[in-house]
Amino acid sequence: MKALPKTAALVVNARSRKGRDLFAEAGAKLQARGIALTETHAVRDPEQLQPTIRRVLASDPPMVIVGGGDGTLSSAVDDFVAHDTVFALLPLGTANSFARTLGIPLDLDGAIEVIASGERRRIDLGMIDRDYFANAAAIGIAPLIAETIPHHLKRHLGRIGYLSWAALQFLRFRPFKLTVGNETVDAVEVRIANGRFHGGTELVEDARLDSGEIVVQAVLGDARHRLVWSWAASLLKLRARRRTVRQFHGAELRIVTDPPLPISIDGEVLAHTPCTARVAQGIIEVAAPRRQG
């Protein structure tokens, strides 16, 4: 086991649902658990978040703790690629899919305990063309939700607000043609997965953060109700859930849709099809729970 550093910088997205309220508490609790904080930043302007992280990383600190939701974490990982700094996270968002994949507790005390007593773990990142991502990208209804959801709805109502907005946007959604490599299928959703969780739900069980491959999972069908059935089967862990999807595995996969569609990357719309999905193997170190055995 490789021990985690005891010195770190803290950067929190204070516009995330919990970030503004928990910034001061997180700093105090980290220091109480023996983490010396060299600098702390509560960033309220989303456009300043990445520049702030880059300035912090410029001095190559042993560890940087980033607090926020999946979009915040995914935008941050690109900048860690060029550094040996350990990436630690405080899950302060709505779905917290990346934290779930790593096995990090979603409560503040549990996440801080991982940072204080966990271990270094080298993991893969996914890539859409040249953009790195931590957990998952999606084509279909997820980008539609990400493009349109009012920020205050997520901040005040959390997952309930997110799911209510998703139900509304479902009425606007249309199936599409998906081509991966030489195979074309009818699809209602596509998940490009480096991790198992999407939208806070375990959907891609075969995806692993250290597998050396990317998984493209297509929810099959030419009608919207097929997506509802697939989600329900996954939530209930029914055996039938695997029959609702087609999976493609590889280090690099070419993805085309008809029509061309936006892609949400860990909750933020950052790309469009056609694109190439690939894996960047073992490219960063993260703070993770200790593994047994």
C-alpha cells in the first residue's frame, strides 16, 4: 500500500449543491485529521475553477483535494495528467458517480477519512477525442438534460430535482442510429464508461477504473419506452437488464450517430459525434479507500 500525502491544497466548487455550505467545515475537518492545508480556495465563478486548479498544480503540491460534483471532477482531471500530484475528491454534487465507482463514502466525514487514511491508487481515464474524463460520457437523454436543467433546481432539490427534469425532457427525446466500428444498431442511449456508475446508478457493471479498456454500452431499441425498461431493470438488478444493451470493449472505439448528437462528459456537454473513445491507462493517481487483503 502506498500511503497518501499529509500535505494538500483544497479547491472547492462553491457553486455546487453542497460546496458553498461545506467549504469551511471540510477545511477544519481535514486539518483535524492531520492534513496540513497549504492553501484553500472556494471558487464561486465556474469559469475560474479550472484556472484556479491549474495555478495550484503549477507548484506540484503532493496532493490536491477537489470538492464538487462529477462535472467539476471531470474538468479537473485533465490538469492532473501532467503532474505527479495525487488527486483527492470530496463528493459534493448530485449523482457523485465517480466517487461511487471509487468506493468513496458520499458523506463529508467518510470522504475525509479516505483522504486521511486511504491509499494511492493509479487509475485509467477515459477520453473523448482529446478530452479526458473520469467516469462516464453519454449520448441521448443525458446531454439533453445537462444542456437545459436550471442550476437552482439541482442546487435546491438534488437528485429529486434532477429526476423530475429528466422526466420532462424524456418527452422531447428521440432514438437514433449508432455505429461502433463496423456495427450499426438502433439505440435510445449510449454510455461511454470508464466507471460503473452513471447518474448515480450502477449501469455498466463491466467497466473498471484499471481495466485498460473503455466500454461503450448501447441501450437497444427504436422507441423511448425501451430506455425506461432498461433503467428499471438496472435499478432493480433484474437479470433481464443485460438483454436490453449491447456492449463494445476496446482500447479505442470509433463512434458515429445518425443524426450527429451532443455528448455529455460526467454531466457537462463537451463534445459531439462522430468521435473516438479511448482509454488512457494508469494515467493519474487518486486517493482511494484501502483495499482489503
